[in-house]
Amino acid sequence: MALANLIDGAFVPARSGRSLPDYDPATGLQVATLPDSGAADIDAAVAAALRAQPSWAAVAIEERATFLERIADGLAAAASALARLETLDTGKPIDLSSTLDVPRAVRNFRFFAGQVRHDRTDAHHGSDSLNYTLRTPIGVVGLITPWNLPLYLLSWKVAPALAMGNCVVAKPSELTPLTAAALCEVVTAAGLPKGVFNLVHGTGPAAGEPLVAHPQVRAISFTGGTATGARVATTAAPLFKKLSLELGGKNPTLIFADADLPAAAAGAVRAAFLNQGQVCLCGSRILIERSVYEQVRDAIVTDTKALVVGDPMQQGTQLGALISPDHLAKVQGYLALARQEGGAILCGGDRPSLPPPLAGGAFLRPTVIDGLPPTCRTATEEIFGPVATVHPFATDQEAIEIANGVRYGLSASVWTSNLARAHRVSAAVHTGMVWVNTWLLRDLRVPFGGVKDSGLGREGGPHSLEFFSDTRNICIKL
Ligand code: NAD
């Protein structure tokens, strides 16, 4: 399979003629090639987007919303093929691709079609003036996405960007180009005018960076690692671009003794290991009140050992492969560090022995580590794999201090049956999002994003529409 860029309505290779390999992380086998694009490809995509932008901005909101719905229909019609592509590219279980990734991508387009139809702006009436806010498209926007939820996160940006009348140049992760390429087919079949949606494959340094640096790209919405986000911010800041940064996390799960303990243990396991622990929101630090520490820790270990690790294409598999051998090596490096730091591995930590062709895959058993101080590197750095540490706490104050003792501030999950405690702790943790007695329960209208090194800005519902538009105040003297 040779993938192509979508530029100005045409499927084209990289101008250099170069390509990159794309691998199935469950087998290590190559499944496709993608264009190894560079600045010339980005320039061509931005030029096409600039040409298309005035007429796209003039398309009535109702019609733009109808385009989004047509894209949603196209994705829904291809749902099972898309789920297989996502699993092939990422190594995630097919049950997850088909119940989370693909349905959510469809929903993102439908949701923003509805959101833009119901969007409204402010008016301020004074004794001598009437002010109203006009929302205008930004122009050409750049969208850069990671490999962990490829179609889900790409659609989360593309839908509101298009809804607000912008033209798009998207740069998906070079590790997971397959569903991005499929989205190009769906968008084309939906009849979107050429140049409105462009997608350029390639690496971060070669294709992502020229997109961020391009002076005519007026906004960048980036989801990825914190170090990359810092680089994107450094490049974009002197150009005064609008910037949305959804970055890493080291999220705490706080379990109080008054919680429904079996539900809390099960919730903590799900939060730690969904998608092989490769979700920015994963709860990789599990804090447990001391009076129930052993009981809850042991339930977590029992539930973790019961998780089925294996062939991602097989229904019933709960953990598939990590994204790549390089990433597996990074995660294993943290296991070595955890041992040095005095941690005891209670389960996992090793690789399952699977029959060919999976023998060469990037698999790792889900791992729970006890006995580490909450301030050590293993317990404070983002590992982004199936590794969770467990820590006891004595008081609410201590739990909050441990929760806040990292550079990240994306999300937290609090388990308690005490309503006052739920409110108090939720207000005291420094994160953009808190779940109480649940995790990853999503309402697409709410603000999504982090504080501290987890990022800048909010996505979701009206926040996405606001990010992907400029506002102009118009003052009329009465
Ligand atoms: P990454 O930062 O390596 O790459 C993300 C994207 O940025 C890719 O498309 C990559 O090609 C591109 N890129 C790399 N260098 C670039 C540069 N110099 N300029 C422009 N673009 C560049 O991240 P990843 O490894 O793909 O994803 C994992 C990370 O993403 C984790 O840290 C995870 O927490 C984070 N993440 C955050 C959220 C969130 O919503 N906060 C969601 C998913 C993932």
C-alpha cells in the first residue's frame, strides 16, 4: 500500500519522491509506505488552502455542517475497515478500535455539525452603543496529531476547523498514517471543494516543523508530547500564531477508603491500561488510602493479571502491542529504572511469548509497581505504556500533595462515596479535568485540556469553535 498526500484535491507523492515505511507493531512487518514530505509539500498545501479559503468561508454554515455530516456518514459506512486499519497501524485491540476510535471519529464530525449550527455570539447593549461579536474564520490552520488515537484525535480537530470556515493542512503521525489516508478518501468522496482539506504525511522535523513555521498558517492545534509542544511553541510564538497544545500527563487515580473499593480497583486498572497505557489521560499513579492499601492494591494486581494480552486483531484481546520497538525499549528502560529506584514489580514487567507472526511484536504485560517514593522519576515522568505505580497516603492533604507533585496537570480520577470530599479534592488537584468515581467518561461539550506542562488552551464544544475562529467586536453608536 503506497499512501499519498492530499493537496489541492489531488493524491500526490512527496515532491522529493522519497517515502517512509509504515509498520504493524504487532508483527514488525511493513504494511505501507507514506510520503516523506518536506517544506515544499507543506508550501504547496498551504498555497492550495489559501486559494480555497475565501470561497469556503463564504459557504453558509448550514452547508458546511452538511459537509461534516457527509464525512461522518462516509466514516460510518467504512467503520469496520477503518477499525482494522487502526488496529493494524497502532497494535491496539480491535475491540477498542471498533468501539472507541472509529465511533468517536464519526461522532466528532456529527457533534461539530450540530455545535456550529447552534453557535451564537454575544451582544452588549449600552445607553449609547450596541456592541456585537462577529466570529470570523482564522484562515489556514495547521493540525498536528499523535499516534495513540490517530483518527479520533485528527477528526476532533478537523471537524471544528472546517465548521468555522477555515481551510486545513493536517500532518498526522508518521507512525500511524493509515486512517488519516482513509479520511482523505472519505473527505474527497463527500465532495468537499478542493484545497479545503489538505493532508501532508511525513516526520515531525521534516513536515511538522515547516507547517508550524509557515507564516501564512495562522493557527496551530497540536496534540503530542510535552517536549515537542515546547518546540512548537518556540517556533510559533514570534509569529504570534494562535496555539492550542494538548500535551502529556502523569495522571493520579486517588482511591479513598470510603469508595466502592471493587469498582475503584476496576476503574484504576482500566485507567492505567486502556490502549496499553498509551492515552494521555491514563491514570499511571494510583494513590490509595493507607487503611485499605493492601486490599485495594491486591485487587488491582488480580484484575491486572486477568487482562488478556495478545493478537490485537482477535476479539477479546484487551491489550495489544505498543506502538513500536523503540517505544517498547523506552518503557522497558523505565522498568529498569524502577528496579534501581527500589520498586517491587507485583505483576507484569515481562513480555508475553506469542506465536509467530506476533513473536516480533512490541508486546509488554501490564505492570504494577509498588514500594516507590511518589517523588521518584518512575512515579513522576510520563512513561506512556502499560506501567502503573501504587502509593499509600494517610490524609486527604497528603493525597493532594502527591497528586500535585508532578510537572503535569492533565486529569485526575477521584474515588470516594463522600460528596464533600469529592468536591474538595476535585477543587484542590491542579489538573484541567477531574473524574469522580469514573474515568474517561466524555461529554463532547465540556472543556478538554491541561494545566502546567500538560498544555495550553481548551478543546471541546464551544471551546473548539472559539479556538478555530477570530472574534471581532463591532460597536455601533446609538
Ligand atoms: P510527538 O510529540 O512525538 O508527536 C506528535 C506529532 O508531532 C506527530 O505528528 C509528530 O510527527 C509531530 N512532530 C514531532 N516533532 C515535531 C516538530 N518539531 N514540529 C512539529 N511537529 C512535530 O508525540 P507522540 O509520541 O506521537 O504522542 C504521544 C504523546 O502525545 C504523549 O506525550 C501523550 O501524552 C500526548 N498526547 C496528549 C493528548 C492530549 O490531549 N493532551 C492526547 C494524546 C496524546
